[in-house]
Amino acid sequence: MFHTPIVPRKRPRPVEAGVPRREQVKFENVRLYLVERKMGHSRRSFLTQLARSKGFMVEDVLSDTVTHVVSEDSQASALWTWLKGCDLKNLPSMHVLDISWFTDSMREGRPVAVETRHLVQDTVPTFPEGATPTPVATVSQYACQRRTSTENYNKIFTDILQCGRSFEVEKILSDERYQTLKLFTSVFGVGPKTAEKWYRAGLRSFSDILTEPSIHLNRMQQTGFLHYKDISRAVSKAEARALGNIIDEAVHAITPDAVLALTGGFRRGKEFGHDVDFLVTTPELGREKSLLPDIIDRLKQDTESGPRVQREGILLYCDYQASTFDISKLPSLRFEAMDLFAKCFLILRLKGSKVEGGLNSAAEDHRGWRAVRVDLVSPPMDRYAYALLGWTGSRQFERDLRRFARFERQMRLDNHILYDKTKNEFLAATTEKDIFDHLGLEYIEPWQRNA
Ligand code: UTP
Ligand code: MN
């Protein structure tokens, strides 16, 4: 027998008003309300229909009969401020949930038990008139004031949930255009503009693109198609480590005192990633300018002997972008979303023999190697701490760190600098901890930055 895990509430059942609904109600104790703010009107209508088709009751209006409020608003405080202004008697007993509870429930076809991770935490204090506020443990709206480990995030399943939508919802939500653009932009070297152009030209599949004579793929896209399967496949920690050894050897053959650091998701302790990110520099200021070109040259030479020298080389693709960062322009520097350091986007050929425990490849794959995306970034040493903090991520953590700096400290932070607007000065840092100190934040370890 089906047992609903939700505690039934005793309340008079209101008379069903309005248009009679064809869908059969399966869950009498659950009444949903979807918050339109941030979700948007059409998505809300769609999700409403989806839920009703699965036997859920969805209220159009927020009233005291609602048991579950579902929101896609990532700003908990804004949501709670709004809810508290709605004059609801039952608000304290309502579940206020993020979309992950909804997508879980749609996938299961029943209201799933409410877990802590589903809750939109109330961060807005409410003090009755005349009462002295007592401190309550609240969860900060800033990820940089929270410690988020990789627990739960390593399973592919929960990674899906992180995106806020389950496969099923995704499938139904998607129209042809959305699906096609998603497919096209999944190819390395294909951005939204190109994808849109191809869609407008009536192309719908990879074979459409590859057989269309009028389409000329650039080298990046050619490589993207050539290694599509490998690049779409997750990179394991062991593979990241093996690549670290290869890069380390190349770097230190060039400059013995070079500094190499693993960044990105792997520095945060993730088990899998979509690429491997490294920061590389040298203590000697200015020397970093030739560092990446030298490393690339060395990787190019790293080929196995034999007639197929080119194809056996480790460097399958390289897009090098020289630095546009000019420290002398610092006082007038604009705050950049993209950083200006020298970097290269690589595709490397990684042999299974170099990877402890072997490659993360399909069982039927007997090539003994796979292609992997690697990013190398090379900031000057005096920018190292900012670059390391920026490239370690997560993206959400970085966004919140910048937001915190800006709105709570009147400072600007990016991958190059930390600037104090009230003092009109740049704040020096040689370690990440220095930056946290300047911001008046407790230090958060890399593996706790998985927001
Ligand atoms: P990634 O996109 O590699 O993300 O960028 P990730 O966290 O390592 O995740 P996966 O496992 O590869 O998918 C790493 C960090 O580098 C920053 C991003 O903000 C992210 O936090 N980054 C990326 C920059 O600062 N500048 C860039 O040009 C690109
Ligand atoms: Mn990465």
C-alpha cells in the first residue's frame, strides 16, 4: 500500500471552487503553490499542469489551505519577506521548498518526504513588537559564509538535482529548439550563436551538420566533433592526478622553480569533473609571459616515435590566449567578468597506462587512451592568490564572494584584484587566506567551497 511520508494536517477541506479539473487527485493531504517570481508565468503554468497530471493539487492562489510552497527563487530572504507579507496564519506549518522537492516528487510520481536540503531557509528575522530579538542560527545567504563539502555532490544523480530539474521534467519541458541548441552547444567550440545559426538553417542533428556541404567547421569545432564522446565523458580524480604529473614534468623541465596548482572542481575534492584546471606561474615577475608557450612547445614534442608521430602526440588541440592584463593600468582597471591572464584551452591525449586504476572509459573502448580537456592559466606571481581563489570556484561560491565583497564591504573582487572602495586602495594578498582576512570572513577551505 502506498504510504505518504508527509504528515497529514487536520484542517477543514475547503470546497473545491472554480473550474472542475479532469485530473484525478491522488494526494489529498498535499496542496501545492508554485511561486511565480523567478519561475516565470509560462514555466509555472507548465509545472502546474505537470503536477496536476500526476494527481497533485496545485492552488492558483496562495492561501492558508496550501501545505507546500515551491519556489525557484535562489534568494531566500526575498521569498521569505514576500511570504511574511502575505498575511498567512498557517505559514509556520507550511513547507517552504525549493524546486528540487518538486522535481523529486514529479520523478517519483508522489510527494516525497521533505528533507533539509529541500528547504528554503528563513533568513529574515521577525521580531514581535517590543520583543528583544534572540539570536537564532540562520544560514547565511552568502555561500562564502557557509561550508559546503562535496558530500552528495559527487553522485551524478544529485548533480542533476543541483541543476534544479530532473531528467523527466527536463524532457517534458524541452521543446525541439531547446534540445537542439543544447545538443549543438555541447560540442567543444560551438557557442550559442553558432548553435542558433545552425538551428535556423534547419539542422537538427550532428549528422545534419557534418553532411551539410555549406558548413565549414573551424579547427576547434572539428576537434570538438572528433573527440566528442571522450570530452563529454566525466574526468576522474585519478585521471586528473595523472594529468597533473604530466604537466608537472613539462613545467619543471622548463623552470625548476615554477609553481603548479590544481584548481577547479578537483581542488574542491570532487570525484569527477568536465575538465582539469591548473594554475602555473614562476616567482620571477614577467617570466610567466613565456611560460605557457614553452609548456605548449614541450607538450608538442611529447610524441611517441613511429610513422604516426603527429597522431600519437599528447597535444591534440591547443588554443593559446596571451595575457591582456596590464598591471600598470591597475588603478583604472575595469572589473572583469573574464580574467585577462594568459591561458590555454587544451585537449590532451591521456594514456591508460599513466592512470592509477585505469581510464574512465567505456568497457568496449580498447584504444588505451582518451581525450581530456585541460585548462592552464598563468597569472603573474603577485596576482596568484586572487587567481587561485577565482579558479578554484565553485561558480556559485565565487559569485557570492564577489556579492559579499561588494554589498557588505564596499570592496571589489575579481580574479586579479581586491579593491577597497572606501579607502580607494588595492589590497595586497599572497595567499587566499589574506583575501578572506581583508574581507573579514572566516577562511573556508577549498573542499568547503562546493556551493
Ligand atoms: P570550471 O568551469 O572548470 O568549473 O571552472 P569546475 O568547478 O572545475 O567544474 P567542472 O568539474 O570542471 O565542471 C573552474 C572555476 O574557474 C572559474 C570559474 O568561475 C570556476 O569557478 N573560471 C573559469 C574563471 O575564473 N575564469 C574563466 O575564464 C573560466
Ligand atoms: Mn574544471
